[in-house]
Amino acid sequence: VQLVESGGGLVQAGGSLRLSCAASGSTFSINAMGWYRQAPGKQRELVAAITSGGGSTNYADSVKGRFTISRDNAKNTMYLQMNSLKPEDTAVYYCNAPRRVGVWNWGQGTQVTVSS
């Protein structure tokens, strides 16, 4: 499976962005997926996850109430709607399947920069 993230950019604090993750292959729809982020000098962290069918989601406390994860299995695509962005959300954002990390290669990520 190849993963391609897009939608990042530079936004002011309080603004919004919508990230997309396009996956190749036929196994996307049967895997839970997640959005990860890595800020400079920090470890990569999982910020949001969604079950294979999209019926259940989980969020890190730092983004709860501001970010919304969703997926469209017909399009092999996952999304992350990010609202009320804060400077501490600045990071490179990646997508992957939590159970496939180490098996599925990471994509190039998409840079999100939030200015104060």
C-alpha cells in the first residue's frame, strides 16, 4: 500500500485545514487508519484514529473537539478536518494503519504550520 498525504499549508492560529490521505491497493477499506504527526525534535504521535468502517473514532486529548477524522472507503481516502488550529499543532502530518506500521511504508507527509 502506498500512502500520499496532502492538504497541509500555512495558516494563522484559529484557522482550519483539511488533510487528505490517498491510499493505493485493496486493503485500505479493511484496516483501521490513523493520522500521526511529528513536530521538530519530537517523536511521531498518533492524534486520531478511525475503524475500518468509519463507525468509531478516537482522538488524542490535545486535539479532541478540534479535529475530526473521517474516511471514504469507496475512494480509498481518509481525511482530517482541523479547526481552531494552534501553533502547537505545527508538525508534519502522516497517515498509516496502526496495525500496519512497520509494514506499510510511511508517505512523505504534509507540513502544517500554524502561525501565532
